[in-house]
Amino acid sequence: MANGAGVLIVGEVAGRELAGITGELLGVGRKLANARGEELLAVFLGSGIGATAAGAFAQGADKVYVVDNSLLASYQPESYAAAMERVCAELTPGILLMGATYMGRDLAPKLACRLKTGLATDCVALNIDPQTRGMLATRAAYGAKAMAEVDCGTVRPAMASVKTKSQEPLEPDSSRRGAVVPIAVQLNAALAKTQVVNRVTVEVKGIRLEDARIVVGGGRGLGSIANWKSLEALAADLKGAVGSTRGACDEGYCEMATQLGITAKSIAPELYIAVGISGASQHMGGVSFSKHIVCINKDAESPVFKLSQYGVVGKWEDVLPAFHRKVKELLAG
Amino acid sequence: MKCLVFIKQIPDPDIPPTQFRVDTRTNTVAPPQGSSPAVSLLDELAVEAALRLKDALGGEVTAVSLCNDPVMNVIKKPLAMGADSLILLQDPAFEGGDAFTTARVLAAAVKKIGSYDLILCGRQAGDWDNGQVGSYVAESLGIPCITIVGKLEAVSGKIRAERTVGDTVETVEAPMPALVTAGNEVGRARYPKLRDIMAAGRKQPTIWSAKDLGLDPSTVGAKGALTKVRRLYVEEKAGQCEVLKGETPAEAGENLALKLRELKII
């Protein structure tokens, strides 16, 4: 596939709507397609998703395809990789993008290996090199201490996975419409080597971390489970959620599911309040797209101050109760 | 149960951001004086996961690393933790590779080793954070791959792994041989005991070159790479934090709340 053309994004749906990442992929995909003077294509894999997929037109897609198959009802690595191999053979895209989501993190390298093509993962910016017309990807490295610009190579399609909440979706244009085109793929159940044998959904108290407008983050410095509850109380009053660092999880102050960082959850709330967090890059890489970051830390030299807009230097034990009281007072007033 | 664990030696991940420098000519990290490299944390968790299986079921754990410049007391950490043997893959031809060529070398090593039940590695290495090598190796070997796992169990020829997907914990099963990549969910890695560190110091790694692995040097390292890092740089952080003052830390805390109200965030 040396001469692929077109920018293809792998869309995801959430229930009957396009997932947030799909809008982001269409946003950045549109920019790349325009730079190359090519079409923006979107493909969706799943079962009974045609009507939802059509929403991609309004968000910037020129053509929308679906692989509709009951074996694709939920993500299954081998079946999805086989379907995407077929899709790439049919559409011969020059660039292929997916989200660095639970699906994309698993699927992208699997597919890149099958297509023997270059892949850049967790990208925060994508551009077209005006000279080579190849894709240049910007991504964090070394635990988000450095940024790397990666040339995705000459094999087509050049692949990238895009960090969630890193791109702007386009303003939806409902006058953009079209017919969703099915792509037929032969699949059989025997392809699936891995099988989900059980699913347990953890009951989330209050607001989901990923959906919260305000997130209160705590680290190992909180010192005890009892102290951790003061973060939960603050988050509850702010109608927000609590996030954590690896250290806090290791100490058992909180659930692993609350961990934020480049190898944990990434969030982009309106406000992130870092309490007793030093600001290790690994952690901050998961919150760097927050609109506002503020911190409370006893060490004025902590890296967290470099990444915060406002900060208070002091022990959290001294600062947090007064901060919480004042917040309550303001919210009540 | 025979486990192979891929580990990577990386620059010290605890270099403070203020001291973190890159050599822009070579696009590599220039570690500060006196800093020592480390085994990538998630690879350590992979070693931990393998050792837990060994504790439960017996068998052996072999660590495998593509590493041209090993610091012996670092790269031998899996041995100190309880792994049985260490294989180092070293060849000047491996220099300048990417995830794709790294996986090619590792897959060749696995083929040379021959028999195994499970391969483990970190979900991504703490230097490039690519998160690709495990999947590539599994694909090249044609074995199932379960990424970003926590708890593992081996049950009648199958590996059973827990994966956290959002608010759901999935239990995924695959026939062995298989490959799994370890996530934070594994928990904490064991600390080696002094006695075991001493014993590890006396063990000698096996060293294999490209030739030993039957690899054509033009297919590995920079020559075989599909991607290329054009530029590695440290982003200037805004660094415009306004530190809020007060007579007491408590008052400063109140002022933070007032500031958030002023900005209409709360």
C-alpha cells in the first residue's frame, strides 16, 4: 500500500451517539485532509450502528463507512484487527487515525504490525510535512518530561493514535449529509483468541472522574485513608470527583480506578485542584489538558507550581480545611 | 509454567523536570551527573506478575532485554527480584531502532528460546511511552495478546487476566502461549533482599547478537525502523503560577477559594 490517499479515522460510538474522541479525530483529520488536498473518511465497526455513524458527516467527514457485524458488537482484538485490515485494503487510506482509547491502545499496534506500517501513539498534535507530505506526530515521551516529533514514515497508511481531549472538534454542520456505505467483511467467531469471560462494573459514587467539571487530586502526602476522606468531602461539595497519584494508590488510600497519569486516566476538567501532589510528570501528563490547575503544596520548589495557575504554599493540613470552609461558604452564598 | 519477561533499561525516571535535558543533536536524554538508569517501572511490574505466577505454580522466569549499554546492577534487578536467568540482546546493529525493530529482535529471541507459556512486558516503557512492542511481538509470533492487565491467573492451559476498562473490570481469557502487558493495576513490585542482590551479582547473563538470532542487520536498528524521531525537546512550561499569600496558611487557602470565585470557576 505505497500510494494510499485519503485520511481515514476509526470512529467510536457511545450508546447512540458519537463518542467524544470521534469528534476530535474528525477535527484533526479534517485539517490533515485539507493540507493534503484529500478526502476525510470515517469508518465505524460495530453492530447496528449505521444511523449513529451518519453523524460523522456533520462533524467533517466526506465519506462514512460501517462494518456492521454482530461479531463486532463489542471490541474484540482479533476480530476488529481483521475487519480493519480488510477496510484498509478496500479504502487504501494514506493516513489512518484512531483514538488512544481503551480500544485504540489495543487495536492500533496490532493493526500497525499487520500492515507493517509506522505508528505514533498518544499524539497531541498532527501535521503534514509540506516537503514529504508525510505525517508528523507530536507526542509526549519520558513520562511527559519531553516532547517528541515523530516522522510516521513512508509506508501507507501512516498511523497515529490521538490522545483523548487533545483536539478540537469542528462546529457541527447539519447541512453536511450523505449515505453511510457498508463494507462487507467475512468474519467468523473462531478468529477470536481472547475472550471476555466476566465483566464487573465498579459502582462509582457520585460523578465519574472523566465527566467531572472539577477534580480534586491527592497524593501520597495525604498520609491516611481518613485524610483522604477530606478530599472526598471537598469533591462532593464541589460536585466534582477525586483523582489520585500512583503513590496514593500504592498506599491504598484510594481505588486504582481513580489514578490519573499517562499510564492511568487522562482528564480535561474545568478545574484540577492538586493537593499534596509534587507534580511528577507521569501524573501531570494525565491532567495537563485541564483548563485551570491550582495547587496546595508545602514545597514552593515542587514542579506542580510550574504547571499551576494559582498555588498556595503550605501544608495541606493547614490550608485545605480553610479552603474547603470558604468554598462551602461561597457556594451557599 | 515458563515465563519470559521483556525488560528495558531507561534513563532514571525520577530526574526532576527542572534537571531534565535532552541532547538535540542525537535526540536522546542527557542525564544529570551521577544519575543512574533504572528498569522501566511497568517492566518491573511485569517481572512482579511473572514471579507471582511462579510463587503460585512453580516454574521459571527468564528476563530478556535488548540493551547495548547495560548497567549490570540495574539490568540484573529481575534476577535480584527472583527471576532465574537473564538474556541480553546486544549488537551495534540494534542502535537507532524503533518499536517495530525492537519487537523484531525480541521475537527472534523468543523463537531461539523455543518453549514458553507466557510472555510479559510493561504496557509501555518509561522512555518513549510507545506502548507498541508487546502487541508487535505477539502479532509476529501469532499468539494472543492481552494488554494492560492487572491480576493474572493460569488455569488449565489458559491465562486469565483482569483488565480495567473505564469503570468495568473485565476478566479476559486466552489460550497459552500468550503475551500480556502489565499495567499499574499489577500493584507494587517486590523489593529485592540484599542476599538476593548479592546472588544476582554473581549470575552471568547470556548474551546474543543479531547473528546469534539469525537476524539480517539491515532489518533491525535504524535501517529497519518504520518511524523516526525528528526532534526531542523539552517544552518551556508557562511557569506563571501566582502564589496566593495570607497571614496564615489558612488565610491563603481562603484566598484560593476567593480567587476561584473571582474567575467564576466555582
